[in-house]
Amino acid sequence: MDDLFDPMQKLELALLRTEHQNRYQLQINMVKELVGEGIEYENSVVRIVVSDVGAYYELKDLPEDFTGGIGDDMNRNFLSQKEAVTLLSRLFDARKRITLKNTRQFILMVIYTRTGIIDRKNCYIYDHRVNQWNDKDKPFEIGHFQPGVMPLFFKIRIDADFGEELIGFKRGISFCMANAGDRHLILRLPNEGEYLTDLGGLPMSQTIN
């Protein structure tokens, strides 16, 4: 890791990586083996691999924050910057629609800079999970959403009645990576596929400054 991160941030990342490795490394290896070799996309924050049978992403400085899926329902597409920012704004605004009756899970993670994985000034995380928090009306939320700004990476994990109209499925995961130019990769992995796993389940925000 280079000098972009200060010593405390490096320590926090090391602790978080160790925790994730102890819990998830076998699953990560299994998903990578199932997806196999494919087309690779990357920027300064994230690496994405897409094959004929599935796809996964891993954060470069925290590869144990990992999501992968196998199945015929996977969809890969490219968005213009306007389309990507518009979609992210819709996801952010959808928080207002969440109730205990219509939403089981709604997790939005946005990373604006490489240090955003550990620095709340450059990230935004909203985490609503039924049975997860003591006060169901106050989901976990940190960081700062930046309206109109294209982040380096964002991810939505959703299980909600309004998910179909919002992202194209009721249950599943979608993630988007900023590319050079005006074509930004987006993957949609509905939960109806053969296999879907999101190993970034530990709130990353527990270690964010």
C-alpha cells in the first residue's frame, strides 16, 4: 500500500482485512473459481471480472470486500455519465420509500476516491436491514452523499417491494464502476440466479474514521 493512506488508516485496513479473511476467504476463492477467467475492468478503487457464467468485484485496497454471482440472469451494460449519476440519485432518493413492511434490506455504498474505503469524507454508506438495528427507524448511515458527482464505485444490495422499478429486480445486487471517458460499467445480479454472495456484509463503516 502506498503513502496515500496515513498510518492509522493502514492499520484499520489491515485489521479489517484480517477479519474478512478469517470469515470469507474460502467463499471468495470458491466464487473466483466458479466465475473463472473473463474480461477484467478496473480503476483506482475496484477490480471487476466478468465471464460467460458470472461476475465478481473486489476492492483493490480491501479485496475481501467482495461480491460475486453465477447464473444466466446476470446483466452487463455500460452507462453514460449522466445515466450513471441519474441512477445513483434515484437510489439515494429511494431511501425515503423504505418502510418496515416494504423493505427487508437496502444497502447503498458509494466511494468517491480511493481513500473513500476508509475515510467518511469521501464515501457514503446507508445500511437498512430488518432485524439488524435496535431502532428500526434509524438505519446505519455515515459519510456524505455528493449530488451530481460520479463516484469511482457504487453498489446497491436490495430486497424491497419497489426494487423492480428501481433497479430491475426485487432482490439482488448491482454495482457500477467509473471508467475513463463516458462509459461506466454496471453489473446487475438478481438473487434469482444460481448463486449470489455479498461478502461485504460487515459494516465497513465500523473502521472508518
